Amino acid sequence: MLKDIDYILWTGDLPPHDIWNQTKEYNLNVIRTTIEMVIKAFPDTPIFPAIGNHEASPSGNFAPPWMKDTSHSTSWIYNELGKSWSRWLPQATNNTVHRGAFYSVLLRPSFRLISINTNYCHSLSWWLLVNSTDPASELKWLVNQLQHAENKGEKVHIIGHIAPGSSDCMKIWSRNFYEIVHRYESTIKALFYGHSHADEFEVFYETTEYSRPTAVAYLAPSVTTYTNYNPAYRIYYIDGDHEDSTRANHETWTFDLETANVPNNEPLWYKLYSAKEAYRMASLRPEQWNNLIDNMVTNEERFEEFYRNYYRNSPVTPSCDTNCKVQILCDLKAAKSNSRHQLCHELETIFKTN
């Protein structure tokens, strides 16, 4: 299996969620230890990371690059990641990694990967009270990278931690990012995030009538359990024109936590589902994911299957009433934060929720 993996996407949040116990040194030790473990498991596999909100101390607070005061600056994280990530990244990425933990790499001819620091949209970051639009000029840099890719005929995958539709992402940043994805819809072929811990996705739409799907963000399930989740990881199969190919697919693997915790037992990983087979999709194109959302509105069996996968078949999966169903389906349609009524009005009307 290891020899079959071309590269790994690692979407952040290395320290645990016990933020009341954390210090800068504690988080640095977690980062170093975790990276050593990953290198030991995958010594010859390229790894492309993104930074999570929990890497900071206090959690979620990332000062803009102009803050040079060492008691407030975030350079201590970026310097550490700059050293650690240099194992996998070319020297040309040093400047932006040390500036704000974002970078762009050409994986192969005509195929580029861009990793962005979505903590610059994190609503719990105090620094966004100073500048919530583009505090590290990251979006400006992203547009330049995408324009370069378009000029060169490259296709792009974007990775980050906090998905733009998350309520944790500031509205103005999310709105601008949504416009960027729409503008470069022929260049951006897929986006990959974590943060929510759930197994879900977000569909982007054109920005006039919000009716035509233009892109998909995949929110992979977390390896950590968090609340009610079984651990899981995701394998993507990409072929042809990247996500446009009908042979593209993804599958999710999990194990039962309760069984694994029985004395003398080990985690027994198994394939939970394959996206195209489970959801009866012809491809992973944006319109297919949009069709799945529409199908789940009326097809209760399909929604229940999605909901089981959402929690990775956990024995403590909470029940889901109508309000819960609308919430989840709306999350799938809303890749722009704080715009639920605009993007989900039809859903709310169908279910007549408050």
C-alpha cells in the first residue's frame, strides 16, 4: 500500500484540543514529535502539509507578518514549520512558509498544489479585529499563483485547514475567497480541508444565481475521535484531468474504537465506503456532488447512508431530526460562510425550518 501512495495531504491541527494546558514550547514539541512519527511511517513519501488553528498558542491566534514583537509574533511557529517542511518542499517556498505558512509547488508538469493558511480567516483570532480582509496579503498572493497557473495551462489543487464555508471563517475573507474560486474555476480542480472532524464536503457555485456548481471542497474525516466520531483517514484516486476524470474516486477507512479499546486488541482498519459506489455517482465533478445533495433531500435512505459515514459508523452517532438534516445539507451547499440564508433558502423552504 505505501508504495502506491504518490503523496500525502496533511491538513493540520497537530496539538490536541486541551488548549488550557498548552504553551509555545509544548506545541513546538508536539509539532516535532508528530512530524518525526510521520517521517518514520512514510520515509520516502512526499508530504504536503497545511497549518491548523491548534498549532498556535493561544490556539487560533496568528499575528500578521508586520507584528515583529516576539511576545506577540507568530514567527516561532513559522520558523519551526519552515525547518520541518523543508524535508518535502523546494527551497523556493521558504519565503512564504516563513512569512505565513503558505506555499505553492509544481507536483508534476501542468499540476500545481497550493497550501494556504486559513487561520487568516479564523473568527477566533484576535488579530482579525485589526485586519480581517487579507492580513498577510495571502489572497493577493493566491490570485497571482492562480493567474500564473492559468497562463501556463496548469491545473491546481488547494489545501488548507478551515474550510471557507465554516462559521469559523470570517465572512469578508470567505466571500473574497469564494469569488477567487469562481474566477479560476477552470484552473482549480479540487480543494481539501480538515478542521470540522466530520466526513463532509462543500460545493461552490457561480456567484450570480448560485445555481451552477463550479468546485468542490473535500473535508476529510479526522484521525482523532473528538466527539462521537470513529477515527478515519481518506484515500483519493486521481486520474486523467485530475478531478474531472470519471475514474477519480475517494474512499474512507475507519476502525471501531470500542472494539480497539478491549484489552489485547489492536485497531482493525477497514474500508467504510467508496464515494462513487456509496452515493451512486458517475464522477466526482461538482455537479455530481450537487446532485447528491438534491437526492438526499427526498431520498431518506441516501441521507442516512451519508449520515452514517459522517460519523464513520460510530455506535454513539446522535439521532438526526429535521433541523439536523437541514443543517447538514446546508453545510454541504454553503462554501461561503455566514451566507446560509442566501445559499440554503430553497432547503429551508422545503423543510419549513426556523
